[in-house]
Amino acid sequence: MPTGLKNIVSKPKVIIPTIIVAVGMIVGVVIIAVRSNKPAQAAPRPLDVEVVRVEQKDVPVYSEWIGTTEGMVNADIKAEVSGYLLKQDYKEGSLVKKGQLLFELDSRPFQAAVDQANGQVAQFQGQLEQANSQVLQAEAQAAQSNAQLLQAQAQLTQAQANQVKTQLDVNKYAPLAEQKAVTQQDLDNAVQANLVAKAQVEAARAGVETARAQLRAANAQIGTAKAAINTAKGQVENAKAAVRTAQLNLGFTRIISPIDGIAGIAQAQVGNLITTTSAPLTTVSTVDPIKIYFTLSEQQYLYLNKAGLINARSEASVAQIELELILADGSTFPQKGNFYFADRQVDQKTGAIRLAGLFPNPENVLRPGQYGRVRAVTATKNDALLVPQRAVTELQGTYQVAVVGGDNKVEIRTVKVGDRADSNWIIEDGLKAGESVIVEGLQKVRPGAVVNPKPFVKG
């Protein structure tokens, strides 16, 4: 190839890269010029947050325990006789009065038992009257036998007197007859009269023995009749006791409430066979006042006891502990309660002791079995630093607050919390009085962020 043609062909290799570089430079200058004409981006606006100042004051310290309500008196209503349930006479869940009829059992078998026992009483009373009549009859017979005995004894005495006289006549006529001063006939008559008198004495003695035997028989009849009276009296008393038992069982067919209180759901239906071993038909609980049981540790119990907050005497300088009840919906029960009693022992397994409080319950709002939080002021914290609970965040046991400094920058600070006072935390360490902490907008801020603090307004 000729030299001139080579030069023409080789020159574009140098010209093309140069053109590309020049074009790139021009484009860069244009882009820089365009960017230099664009306005600068504005700084981000500070976040709006609501803050409160750390408050310092004396505050009561509350202690809380989980409690369960229990009726002051809980009466299980059980049948004392067996029978078929005929009627339920109360409205479940209603207030019932002492002596109010709750259930009725079939009373017919028990009424029959009362009638039968009354019939036995009448029968035994008839036997008693008959025995009394027999005693009167035997006593009359004994009186008659006694009169006959007296008469026989009088006859015996007279016969003995006659025999003595006839014996004297014999004694007198015997020597006279030997002397022929009297006739033999006179002596024989005297002897004969003496024999008759002796026979009369024997007859009178026999009459006395007969009268005595009759009197003994009459007395024996009196003893027998009196024994019959005692037997009849015992039978009458037993029959009357049977009547009382039958009447008592008849009364038990009407099951009544032994106390004033709220009656629970019936556990048996009409027509069921109820026995004395059956489960309670229902339970009636006295709920005004109502008890609430809660558990303290042994250390808490000893502290409260030493502080005079429980078992305080009337003349003590410290008032007895006053209880509040926080219900399941978070509301506070309007009535205040008082300490009632402590259990007799500490549970050795848990080291805790059970206490009971007593709350007035005039509207019967509280019912047995409810759960709640029992709260009481157990101490006073002097110069305590307070922040709302919602200003404190917890992460794995560590508590933090967001503090807004004088330059409105956020500092995330770890704090040590103490007890709660209403809706506030008591801060033991990490804050100073007067510092501002974020309450609303806490989730949006980051350490070092600039914020626009505003006073927190409670909703």
C-alpha cells in the first residue's frame, strides 16, 4: 500500500478515542452544571414527643397480693332424710333469708310414720290406763284382805280369851269334883267348853292365816299391776319419742336455709332420689361482709406485725392496715377492707402464711371464688423520684428511660426501679429531680435524636 494511503487509513485510530474523551468531558460538564442548579435538601424536622419532669416527693409504698374471695359463712345444704325431690322453692343466685324454704322432698312416707307412731302412743296409753285400773282393783282387794285379817285377828283374840276362861273353869272344877263339891257333870261341861274354845282358837288362827294369804296375794297383784304400769309408761315414752323422731324426719322433708345469704345453683333436679349421702343440694354463702384470702411471705408478715399494721390494739399509735381490692377488670372496689385474721401456721413448703381481709359488700357485687389484687400501703418512701410507668421500658430485666437534655437531644438511660406508687415507678438510681423523660413517642426516638418536647397531657 502506498505511504500516503497508509497515513490516511491509520489516522482514525487516534482520532476516535480523542472524540470519545471529549464527548465524555462535555457530558460531565453538563451534568455538573445541572446538579449545581438543583436546590439543597432541607434538614429533617424534629419529632414531637410528650415529656414529664421527674417529680420528687414523699409517697406511700403499696404492696400487692393475689387474693380470692370467700363467703363469710358457706353452708352446704344437704338432705337429712332420703326421699324424692318434689319441688325447688328458691331462685338460683338470689338472696335468701334464714328459715326460707329451699327444697321439698316427698313427705308421704314420713307422714305415715308419724301416724303409726301416734297409733302406738294411743295403744300404750290404753295399756297404761288398764294397768292403773288393775292397781286400783288390787289395792281395793288388799284393803279388803287387810280388813279381814284384822277381823280374824280380833276373832282369834276373843277365842283365845274364851279358851283361857274355859281352862280356868276346868282347873277350878277338877279338884272340886274330886271332893264331891261339884258334880261330875259340871266338870265334864267345863272340859267340853274348854275343848270347844281351843277349837275356836285354832279356827281363828286359820282365819288369820287365810286373811294374811289373801293380803299377800292382793299385794302381789298390786306389785304386778305397778310393774305393768311402769312397763306401759316406758312403752308410752318410747312411742312418744318415736313420734318426735317421725315428726322431725317429716320436718326434714322441708329443706330450709340456715343463714341469710346468696343461694347457689341447685345440684339436683326435681324427681331425683336424694339420700343423706348425696352431694349438697346447693350452697348458701353470707357475702356481706365477704372474706378475701391472700398470701404473704413470712418476712412480709413479720414486718407488718412488727410495724403494728396487723393485730393493732385500739390504743396503738399506728392504725391497722387498710386494704384495697383491685378487681379483674382493673377497677378498684369502692369499699375499703380491714385485716381479719392470720392463719395459725406458716406453710413449711412455701414459707408463706395465709391472711384474710374483710370487705363490706352491701350490694353483693363480690361473690365467692373471684380473683383480685389486694393492695395496702405498707410504707412511706421519703423524697422519692417518680416517673410514669409508661415512661419506663423493660428489656430482659433491664429498665430504661429516654431523657431529653437541654439541647433537646435524646439520651437512653438505664435506671434502677423500686416500688410502684399508683401509676408511677419509684426510681432508685439513674435519674435526678427535674429531668425530662419521654412518655409519648418513646418508640420513635433513637439515642442522639433531636426532638420537640411538649408537656404530657393525661388522657
